[in-house]
Amino acid sequence: MKATIITIGDEILIGQIVDTNSASIARHLNAAGIVVAEKESVGDDRDAIVAALRRAMDGSDVTILTGGLGPTKDDITKRTLAELFGCELVRDERVARHVRRMLESRGIAYNDLNRGQSLVPACCTVLFNAHGTAPGMWFERDGRVVVSLPGVPFEMEHLMQDEVMPRLKARFALRQIVHRTLITSGLAESMLAERIAGWEAALPPYLHLAYLPSPDKVRLRLSAYEVEGEEVAHEIEAQFEKLRTIIPEYILGYETATIQSVVHDLLTQRHLTLATAESCTGGAIAARFTAMPGASAYFRCGVVSYTVEAKHDLLGVSLDDIDRYGVVSEPVVRAMAEGMRRTAHADYAVATTGVAGPAGGTPECPVGTVWMAVAGPQGTVAVCRQSGSDRGQIIDRASGQAIALLRDEILRQDTPRNE
Amino acid sequence: MKATIITIGDEILIGQIVDTNSASIARHLNAAGIVVAEKESVGDDRDAIVAALRRAMDGSDVTILTGGLGPTKDDITKRTLAELFGCELVRDERVARHVRRMLESRGIAYNDLNRGQSLVPACCTVLFNAHGTAPGMWFERDGRVVVSLPGVPFEMEHLMQDEVMPRLKARFALRQIVHRTLITSGLAESMLAERIAGWEAALPPYLHLAYLPSPDKVRLRLSAYEVEGEEVAHEIEAQFEKLRTIIPEYILGYETATIQSVVHDLLTQRHLTLATAESCTGGAIAARFTAMPGASAYFRCGVVSYTVEAKHDLLGVSLDDIDRYGVVSEPVVRAMAEGMRRTAHADYAVATTGVAGPAGGTPECPVGTVWMAVAGPQGTVAVCRQSGSDRGQIIDRASGQAIALLRDEILRQDTPRNE
């Protein structure tokens, strides 16, 4: 079972938006055992849509299109599909009623543009879009399926899940695709590959290994195509277990694990509480934790102390220390963490102070220098890191590094003090 | 001048990563007047790469490939290119020296995998990758250019900017493409289209209008292809000025403006200071401001008060009020903003308290309910909003809504008090 994904929109070709829809559609298809052979993006242009669609239908059993629908621009895609499948545009009463009701509830007048949204090709099955005004459309010809979905990610996502996937599963006899990912951190790609070369060479031939490097981690993905899913999933887990014994200290987690999700789980399981005191990371650490459902069970509070006064008034950092050592220094970051932990009555407090740039760097303390500390039941640790050269990168990396320090401190609880 | 972008990697086809590279490459090409006709993604597979590349070279003057390089997987792409262009892989001494030096500085051993990275097709021009170990490659045949770049976004970006664009500009006589975007907020797409229909109909024929809707705004883009840039840019500005007179209250800004960048500019220009007191947004508002260079000029401090104690201890909210009205209430959000403004000695303080979910909703106060307040020199305003149904969406929307309230309050300074 092969699929092609076609995303439509000039905004994609000029780089004005990043296409997230195709990744999300690909995940849905893969999870159901449908291999995505190709993804393509074309502009709001009849000929380009027709050419892409013809080629897709030649090679793929299923083609999913998104975009090119909506009150101001749905003509091209809808008319092109009607023409390609040889039928007229007709008014769909259910869609018309739904559009009218949706707009009314939001206080929006129903006008000719919205009226046009209830026109659909007569030869398609309408996929009801409960969350928007542009309906999805399902076409079939010669055993091949073509689905057109609106480009608004939220609406597309609901239609894929509620309408498209159930129909595809009912329509085709699907085999499974299994992907599992293990996340490593702390080893460069080439060193990792060297370390695990023996393990890699001994993998069963139907398991395909891929390295996915990014600045602070390398993900290892094992994939198997068109297999009996459960058995293969067990085999992959067994292989990852072997890997755990080879590089135990470099494994961060599985699938979409992040350093904050690992710490979230640790804090939750152990009934520990957390507070944050951030200067250069500016709330990014607090935001990473509080973005996760369930954070309120352990997250007590955070302070973003951009000014000297805030460091003193809210965190109790001594003005003498700030004068003597500077705001980006070990004594200050330690005092921030300890002051926050005390004020919040939390088990752990994590603190950062650094130079996020682009201005403010000095020869002794260049842009990217970040002091980070964790105060906990066993005392306080502090480290200084060089976290990059670009403001966004520095905030992001320093946040990750500070949370990793927190993880290490929580896990250190497990080892005897006199190690 | 037409271009095709091909991104290579199984991780793209299974939806494990969102492809941001192609959007960034498209922006570079567009800015130089090169029209991107198509974008395509294929897997790490020789035949798929060859087929996509052959088709791209048929239709486009320039083809940019990314991905499929790196110590553990560069074989396929590099060998495929060498084969397609009919030459051998040879060792490049400069690349070899660079890879060795880069690894040494990071304390990484130089091994066979890295040694392989210094092999390049003999018929290409090597594009030096100062930020990584996989070099870029530039091929030419029959007047058509094919460029292969590593897939790490940071490395790709530097190579596009420093190596590829200067060479393309030197190699081809390019005309300009002009895109300008105006961002509206507060009008649904169909209502906006109706309001500005007269303006749209009167646009000069060489200006192409596109609507780009997203949950909280609609962007309007005017584009002109292969034109004399400066003149068209002025014409577009004049058109946007006309639009300003038609829908003045719905215009947020231009290009990549965000609600926080608008407020950032207001605060900076007026020498005003800001503090934040966040409950349900969990630091996201502080993080949005502090992510922008120059934020330290106005951002004083922020508190993330997830617990009742933090609301009381750090912000001075009365425990009686919390008991009587609940944490998600108008009296509490007002007290948070006012307490924060006082503690921080800031001109403005913005506060949020709400139910981000998925748990914690009640019939009176369902998930998505967010109270937000702004305390300023003219007093305090508070509003309650329904900000969505998904935790991430609620945090994101409520942050934007609270910052919009702050903007309105700052701008209200300009109007007489007795309006």
C-alpha cells in the first residue's frame, strides 16, 4: 500500500509557512501500515495540481491533498478535482446548513463566499468538517483513492482522524509498519555509530536502522515495513534493551521523549516539587514544564528575574555578591536557586543566569555564557556552559542543559552519598 | 528562473520530523527572484532520488537537495550524485583537514565514518561547510545547476547564505520577486474578503493577492513576479496604505510581526517597563518577550504562580479572595496584575489565571476559561476569554490575547481619559 501526499499553496513554495500538515498526515498513514512513497508541494495553480495528481495516481493507491480550500480560494482545487473526475459542482445542503450555523455562532455574516463553500463535486463523498467551513472530499477511481482536505492544521487533523483513517482501514486490507525510536544524548553521531557498530551488524535483516542527528541529541530509529506488528515490536524492544547495556549513560528516552518529559515523570513518580528562577532563559524553563499536562502536581512557582532588583527582592540574592561577582556568576546562580527553593518550599529549584545576546557580552563573559544551578535536598550544584551564539539557540540549549542538570541531581538521590 | 527543492530522508516520509529546510531554502530563492515551482520529499533510496532529480532537472534551472548526507548515511546521496553525473568519489584534502580539526576541538575521535565524509564526487565544486562535517556540493550540466546540502538546518542555512546564493547570483541574471504581507486580526476570512472586495478588485493586474488564514489572524500577501523590484515595492506599500484606511482597527502589522513584537516596539519607543504574573500560561508570556533581543531594556521580572501560596507570597493576592472567588476569577487576576506591578516597580503588569486542562475544568469554569488583566498607570482592566480546548492551544492563544490586551492599554494612553 503506497500513498502520496500533495500539499497545495503558494505560501508553501515561497517559504512563508512551514508545512506541518504533511508530517501529521504521514504519521497517520504510517501508523495504519500505509507507506508514504513521496510528498510533493505545488502552488495554487490548476496545471500544477493536475500534473501532480496524475503522477500520484499512477504510482500510489492513496493520494491525500491538503490546502487550496477555504472561502477565498477554494475554486481552483475544487474545480480542478471536479474536472479531473468528470463531474459538476453541486450544492450540498448539509454543508450549507453547517457553514451557516458555524458562522452565526461566531457572529459572522453568511455571504456569497461562504455560500460557495457548500458547492462540492457531485462525484465525491463529502467528509463532514465539524471544525471548519471547508468540507473534505473523498474520490475513487480504478481502485485508487484521492482525498482532498482543508489546509488549516486543526481541521485537517480532525478529518484525518475521524473520517479518512476509518474509511481507509475499511476500504483496504492493511499490513503494519512499525517504527520505534530511542533517543541518545551526549555522543556525536560518528562516535555513537562506532560504539554500536557490532549491535547494528547483528540486527535482523528486516529491521532498518536510521540515525537522526540534531544539535543536542541523536535519535536511533528501527523500522520494519509490512510485517506482523506485535512480534516485530517485541523484537525491537529486545534490541533496544541490548543497546541499553552498551551505552547506558547516553540514553535519554524513547519516541518523543524530551529532557523535560523525563524530569516530569521523575518528579511525578517521586512526589517531588519544583520551582524555577530564570534570568537569561526568561521563562522558557517554566514554560517547558507547564506545557505538559499534569505539571501542576509538582510545579510550584517560577520567577523570571531580569533585573538586579528582582534577583534581590524576589530571590534574596545579596546585592554585595552581585556587585562583587557580577550577575553572571557562580555565587549569584547558587543564591538564585537556593533563594527560590526556600521561597517556594520546593524540593528542587533550578536557576539560570547568562548572556543571551546579541548585546551584553564581554571578553570574560562572552555571549552564550550561562551559569546554571540546581538546589535540592542534597545541596546545590552549579556549572557554567557555553550554550551557543544565537539568542534563540542559547535560550533553548541552556534550558535543556539546566533541566538535564536537574535530572542528574534527582537521579543522584539513588546513589549513596559517599560515592 | 525556476527551481525545485528536493528534501531527502525517510524521517520526512514517516512524519517523524517536520521539514523546515525547504521553507527556508524557498525564502532564500524567492528573495533573489527565483521562483520555486515545486517541492518534493523522497526517502533515502537511490531510485527515488534519481527519479526526482531527473524530473527536477527537466523542468527547473536550479535544483536544491538537502539531507541524505552525514557520517552514517551519506553514501546513498553522494554515490547517487556521482553516478548520475558520471564521475568517481575522490578524497578532498581541505574537507578532510576540516573534519579532523572540528572533531578534535569537540574531543571526538576521527574514525572511518568521518574519513568517508571527505570523499566527494570529482565533478562537483565543494561548498565548504564551516559549521559541520558534511560538505555541500555544486554540480552543473547543460546550463542547469544541482546543489546538494546537508540536512542539519543550521549547517544548511549557513551554506545557502554564504555559498549557494552568492554563486547563483553570479551565475544567472536574476529578476526580482516581491512579496509583502500585511497581518490582520479580528476579522474572519470571509468577512475580511467582503470588506476589502472593492480594494481587491482595483488592484493592478500584476499584483497577486493571497489570503493566509490561521486561528487568530488572516495574513494578506501581495506578490509580483519577475519585476523591477523597487517600483513594485512602492506600489504595494501604497496599496497597503489604502487598506489601512478601510480596516484600520484590524491591522496588526507587517511581514513577520507578532503581537509581542508590536508591544516590544511600543515599550521600547516609549521607555516603559513590563512585568508578568502568569498562572495558566506558565511562563509563556515572559518567554515570548525575553526571546526578543533588546527585551532587557523594558522587561523587569515575571512570576509563574502555579500554587495558591505563590499567588499570595509573591504577588500579594489575598487568601480570602482566593477562597471566596476561586483562583480563576476577576478579583484574583486583578490582584495578581496589581501585586506584580507594585513589586516590580513596572509601568505595566500583565496577568493570567485559567484552566489549561486537560484536567481541572468544572461546569462553571470549563477547560479553556482564562481570566487576564493588565495593570497600568491608568488603572487595571480584566477580561475573561474562552481560549480553546487543547492545553497547548489554550496557553498559546491566552498568551496572545493577554498581550493584545496589553497593547490596547498602552495605546489607550494616546486617547483622552474622558473619551
